[in-house]
Amino acid sequence: MATPTGLRGYLWGQRWNILLTTQFIFTCGIVYNRYQENQAAPPAMKQPRPLRERVDKQQ
């Protein structure tokens, strides 16, 4: 196989940098998305419903 030259050769030499950079950006996106989801969770759990009181009122 002939050694690629020009832009193709440069990109072939940078293949690990391109792969790892893409993987890093993708991973950061997942981490950020999970962080955002976790920020929305606590307000919904701040006031748990008192289940025993509700059962007592029904009887």
C-alpha cells in the first residue's frame, strides 16, 4: 500500500487524536446530560407523601 499524501496522509496520521477527541466529547455530553437530569430530581423528592396518614384517613 502506498503511503497516503496530502490531507489524507495528515488525517491518517491524526486518526488516534481524532478518535480520542470524538470519544472525549461524546463522553462529556453523556456526563453533562446525566448531571442535568440529576439536578431536576431533588425538588420532586423534597416532600414525600405521608402514606400512613392517607391510609388512616380512608379507614
